[in-house]
Amino acid sequence: MKVEIDGRIKRIIARDKKVMITTTRESYPFVPAHGEGDFVYDVSGNKFIDFSSFISVYNLGIDGNKAIRSAVKKQLDALTHSAFTDYYGELPVRFAEKLVTMFPSGFGRVFFSNSGTEANEAAIKFARIFTKRQYMLAFYGGFHGRTLGSLSLTASRAVQREGFGPFGSAIHVPFAYCYRCPLKQEYPSCGIACVDYIKDYPLSKEVSGKEVAGIIIEPIQGEGGYIVPPKDFFKKIRKLADENGMLLIDDEVQAGYMRTGKFLALDNFGVKADIYTMAKALGGGLPIGATITRRSLGNIPAGSHANTFGGNLASIAAADASLRYVQRNMKNLHKGIMKKGRYLMKRLNEMKERYEIVGDVRGMGLMIGVELVKSKKGKEPAVKEREKILEECFYNGLILLPAGASTIRVIPPLTVSMASLEKGTDIFENAIKKIDGSRQYLRNVVEQ
Ligand SMILES: Cc1ncc(COP(=O)(O)O)c(C=O)c1O
């Protein structure tokens, strides 16, 4: 699957650079046009295997599960915009009723929006109004979106915040990133010292726990580098929230929707939240965000929060068809995700044994991160090498995305076939081998 970049692709990119406001795209020239099964094709007919799910959106496949497409087409012919926060709607209500059944018993109420950041904006506002408190605790490495409220919680890369402050009332605390412990300790002998730190420092010296409305957290940090905390970390966080009357807000935007094998990634940690947020895969390719609150929290005052497009009928039709598929195929989906996840973990851990550049492999289900380092001992992030590996994969027909300083996320659609999974993993290993080899070669030359 050798990829050729022709004039058409080059022209689109040149035009993009003139007219578009810059975004995060900076490495390979990918201009997707359509998808079919496990494959995606660019505008010039190059064929790729997708290990990105288009940033965790196409969990049910790149060409959209057929049922999702036909549900949307049907809805397009009826009505798309229904001003759902002003008028009533049968489809959004039915979907919300279905959605809450996927959450712990006692949930809840749903607010629909259009994206992850908006779902988190709503969560911040709801936590404040429910608790009548102002502050929020958020984690270093966490990503919750880029609008000003959620950006104040995001602390994944300084460039995302640079020049946009001042920010609101977020206090950042260390996440359990055990491969690079921010407190330079070792798990489990640390006794989850990072949570003790929150009590001993920010909550003792900066702000009283009584003033903190909520703790927002990703079950597995996504943009921050695919960081999986130990199970007991979440138990301690839940306890901290309870001791202080804070609400636990679980941002499932990236890790949720079956990615880890369970509908909610937090369920892997034996803990429940008070408010959940979802987006990305929820709409099967159409924009939707949802904020789901525990019923006992009550409701917000009428008129205090709303939007124009939340509950958009085309998006809800997609989300509804997608969820119906998940509910009907839950057992098989789970089984497939775990089987494919085990296969990937085995292959990636073998690469860790074989190649100096692979520092850490971590994940759950089909949410896996491969952290690249210049050397296993020094753990210096292999930033340029990561770019080269991503490019090498691209030119050999495999789409992958970065996360954190030097991690590659391996997140194929949950429905990927074993054949494509194996083929994609082979392309990935060849790229790792090539860049690891050239890096070793360069080091030998320098050392001689
Ligand atoms: C965990 C998490 N929360 C929130 C967001 C923001 O979502 P959106 O880009 O839809 O605003 C993202 C996006 O990557 C995310 O990964």
C-alpha cells in the first residue's frame, strides 16, 4: 500500500494554508475522501488502514455502521434542526432515556450539546450551580477541550493555553503517570502519594476543599499521552471527593463508548462519578456532546443553560442508531475488543522487548499508547523519531495519531477485522524497526 502524493493533494494543502485558520495538523498529508470496511481512501485513491478512528470517533467503523447512515438519511428527509432547548422532541427524549440506561443506576438527566468541550462546559456550570462552589480540581496532562471554561481545566500542552489566559478557577494537580511519576516515586510502594499531595498542598495551602465544586478527570488520559492510572488511584480520588463534598466529573469523551471494552471507561476502575461527559464516538461521525448528571443532584434553574443545536435531530438519529447497535451487540463487541486488545498488547510488548525506542506500552481494550524514548534507561521523549514513525506508517498505508510528548495512540475502530489489525501492526512494527535501526546507527557513528 505505497502512498503517492499527487498534485491534487498538494494543491488542496496549499489552498488550506491560505484560507484556513491553523489547527493541529502538521505532519503527514492526509486528505480523506471515503471509507469502506476497514479502509479509508484519500482524494487521490490511496488506500489506508485506520488505527486512529479519526480521533476516537469512528468506534463502529470508518464507513459508519450502515444502520447509522440510513437512520441519518431518513431523518434528513424529515427534519434536522428542531430547536430542542426551546421546543420538545420525541427522538432526543427517546435517545436520552436509552442513554441513561448505560450509566450506573440512579442516573440521571441529560443535556445535549455539540462537542466534548461543550459537554465539559456544561459539567463545570452544573457542578458550580449544584454545589454553590466555584473551584475545580483538574489534572496535569488532562485534556477537556479548548473553549475558555474547559481550556482552564486542560493542562496537556502549554501551547494549547499560551496567550489565551487568564483562566478561571481551576487548580491543577498531578495525575498518576507512573511511568514518569511527577513525585519521583514508584508504584505501589508510593501508596498513591499523588492523591495525598492534593490533600497536603492545594487543599491545605491554596483553597479549602469546601470551596471546590468538582474534580474533573479522564479515566485514561487521552491527549496527555494515553496514561492509564492504577485502579486504587481512582478509589482514593473518589474518597477525596466524598470527604470534601466535591462532585466527581468523569470525562469519557475519548476513553468512553466501548473503547476500553466497557461502555464507560471508569467502570474498569470500580468507581462511579456524579457527572459524566461524552462526545466523539457518541454520534458515530456526527457532532454531539452529552452531559449526564446523577438524578439526585436535581435540575438547574429554567433558562440558566441552553444552546441552539443541542439535540439536533440528524446527530441524535446517528447517536440513536449507533447506541442501538452497541446495545444489541454488547457481548460480541466486548469479546472482540478484548481479543483484539490482547493481540495488540502482545505484539506491542514484543516490540518493547525488541526495540530500544519503545519505552512503555499501556492501555485497556483498544485504547493503547506506545510511548517512545531515546533510550529505555534515560526515558528522554523521542519526539522527532515519533514524527518519522508516523510518516513512515502513513506512506505505507497506516493512519496513526500522536498523543502527549512522544506517544503514539493505537486506536483502530472497535470493529476492525483481525486481518487488518495484523496488517496494520506489521506496518507499525516495520516503521519502528526502521527508525529504531537508523537511530542506533546514528548513535554508533557518534560513539565511534
Ligand atoms: C477527553 C477529552 N475531553 C474533551 C475533548 C474535547 O472534545 P471536542 O474536541 O469535541 O471539543 C477531547 C478531545 O479530544 C478529549 O479527548
